[in-house]
Amino acid sequence: MTNNEEKKGPGRPTKMTEMTLKKLEEAFALGSTDVEACLYAEISHTTLSNYCNAHPEFLERKQTLKLNPVLKARKVVMDDLEKGDSSTAKWVLDKHEGKAKQKHEVSGNVGGDTTERAGLTPEMKAMLADIYSNSGGSSDEKWEKYKDELTK
């Protein structure tokens, strides 16, 4: 048995030792994802999931710890505002007014014809156009029809 495992009754020793839980908490406090935290603590994601299911209080703690970097970032922003930083003030106002998260849409033929890059023949393109057109039945029914033709 290694230092990272404890034996509690019959069955395999648990990987969720005090040291493992400490490592998980450290990682979550840095804003790590579950996968990153598991990698750091040297456990599988399944082990973490099973532990969280059996210990809902740890799941809640994990979620709280993951907010730590966000809270620190908010404090930095507030400190900058207190100092009178005009660029931070502008950013906060833009965010408040919805300007900071503007969506950018791309339309048109970006990077050429995708169907050509995928190697589709003109017949396949016609089938796809028919499948996704609004006439002649549902797209599922059309797909089944063309799938049968393609596999002949």
C-alpha cells in the first residue's frame, strides 16, 4: 500500500486520502477544471465523480473553490477603480452597457466550399441539399432513403 492509499474494510484501498483531497482543493482554488485537478491529485475523473456523489458537501466545496480566481479578479478590478484607473473604469462601463461581449457573426464562404474540401461528389451534394430542403418529408425520412442508396 502506498502513502496515497488507505485501507478501510474489505475491497480496494481508497485513493481519496487527506493528501488527495488537499491536492484537489489546491487545484480547485486555482480555478482548475475537474480533469486538471484529477491530474494534479493523481486520481481518475471517475474516482472524483464517485467521491462527489457519495459526499455532496465536497461537491459544494469544489464549486465554491472554483470561484476563487473570479473573486480575486473582481478585487483587482475594484482596486484599480479605487486608484482611478480610467481604462478599467471604461471596461466596467462597457461591460455594464453590453459592449464588452459583442458577438461577431461570419457569413459567406469562409475558406472555400466545405463540401469540396470534404470530397463530396456533385451527386452527394444534391442529396444533402434535398435532405435539408423544406419540401418532400422530414429530413430523417430523406436521410434514410439516401442512406439506403449510398450503401447499395
